[in-house]
Amino acid sequence: MPEIAFSIILLTGTSIAKTEDKNDALIQAATEGNLVEVNRLLSIGAKVNAKNERSTALMLASREGHLDVVKLLLEKGASVNTRNEIHGYWSISKDKA
């Protein structure tokens, strides 16, 4: 019976990843500048304002200079008003954006 459920998941394209896993993957993809993966993760339910222990995907993409990812996250509704409480950084780094 588990094989049937797994087959249905594969056929329908339903993701079995937990929301936290999607959010962690989004943060990683944004940090790496992987536009295709960021877009895919957002389309399957990753939260555009998801944070790791310190930063959002927007903060990390901005810090690393990934303008295409920054633009996509902003188009999808990422907040520019989020602040990193440890270092005091805002979502958009003034030196990169």
C-alpha cells in the first residue's frame, strides 16, 4: 500500500517535503543565486519571508549580490523591512543593491 501512495505523489507532482525543509532550501538557493530553484521552491509553498536563525532569503541574496534572485523575491512579496537582530542588517544591503 505505501508503494501506491508514493506512486500517486510522483504522478501528481506533490511535494512531500515539510514546509521547514522548503524554507531551508529556499534560503540556501537564494544564498547561492540559484534563480530557477528559488522560483520552484516558491511555487511549491516555500515562504518568501522565511528566515534561518538570523537572515531571510532576501537578506542573503542581497548580501551575495544576486540581483536576479533579489528581484524575484521582491516580486513575490518579500519584505524589505525585516531586520537581522544579531547584526542589525536590513533586508537590502546598501552596498550591494
